[in-house]
Amino acid sequence: MTKTKIAVFASGTGSNFESIANEIKAGTMDCEISMLVCDNPEAKVIAKATTFEIPTFVFNPKGYTNKELYETEIVEVLEQAEVEWIVLAGYMRLIGPTLLTEYNGRILNIHPSLLPAFPGKDAIGQALDAGVKVSGVTIHYVDEGMDTGEIIAQESLVLEDGEDRESLQERIQQMEHRLYPIVLQEVVQSFVNKEGKDIQ
Ligand code: GRF
């Protein structure tokens, strides 16, 4: 059976990238990561991709006059690699019309809060500042907004009394690492069953 080709987009540590790559290596998913796209030449995720022998496209947005220019280049690279799905995992940029048009309905993101609460940067800090008793993780489709696309899956956790940032972050990340590969597999598989593979 042919594997669905995905590209993971990340800007930083890449622990979610790693968890997906590990699941794929373990044979639990019908996907392969054909490309890591990274907008930060200093990001730790790049070395992780090299370890897994996954090709990378690393760019510096400051080298382009606008988003359309670098997204056009990304689309070219992804099409060359026959990428079908885009999986955002800590990619710190809004996706623009160029990528959204090309990958309409086939872009996922993971966010460390129960959306629509606490979209955008530092969701964990926002939740702690608000004094919530429950938080969690959301996986959603990506649209032009900031963490506003249709929700696919959520998992919640109850905060412990006086829980600090380090502990909450750790628990949320563990949840992300377990949940993202499972949901990604389900979404891609149901798409393949519904549409067939011939989508390019
Ligand atoms: C994750 O918490 C994810 O929810 C958010 O960015 C973080 C990325 O972490 N969008 P990592 O780079 O995967 O370790």
C-alpha cells in the first residue's frame, strides 16, 4: 500500500515532529514524512530531521520581500516531493493564501489549549494567567485565521492545585505527542478511503 506523503512544518524544538517520525518508523502510520519545512535556520528540529534522514527545506523569511514569494517556493518544493498533506507542528507563522489554495482542506495544526480559548502565542501562559482549572490540546484544520479552523479533536486535562508552567507544559506536550500521530493517521486514512489516492 502506498504511503501518504506529508510535510511537517516546524520552527523550533520539534518534539512533535519527532513523535510523528518515531510512530512512522514503528510502522503504526500509513504516512511518510517527505519533507521538513523550517523557517528558522537555527531550529533544533533540523538536526532531528537529519537523524531520521528526512529531507529539509529551510528558509529565512527575512530573505524574501513578502510571504507570497517564500510560500510559492515552498509549494514548488512540496509539489516536487509529491507532498499531499501539510502538518503544522510548532510552525510560528500564519499560512497565507498561496499555500492555503494549493493545500485546501489538507493542512492540520496542533495547539496547546482548548480552542477557541487562548489562540496565538503562549497559549499555556495565557491559560495559567486566566486561572483556568481545565486546559488541553486541540488539533484542527488550518484556515486563514490564527488557530480558527475547524476543530478535529480535543483532549482535556485538569490542572493540579498550584500547577506551574513547567509541569503544565510537560503534561500538555506528552498529550500532544500521543494524540497528534493518532489523529493524523485517522484523518489521512479517512480521506484516502473517501477520495481515493488520486488527488494531485
Ligand atoms: C507545541 O506545543 C504545539 O502545540 C505548538 O507549538 C509547540 C511546538 O513544540 N503549536 P515542538 O517544537 O513540537 O516541541
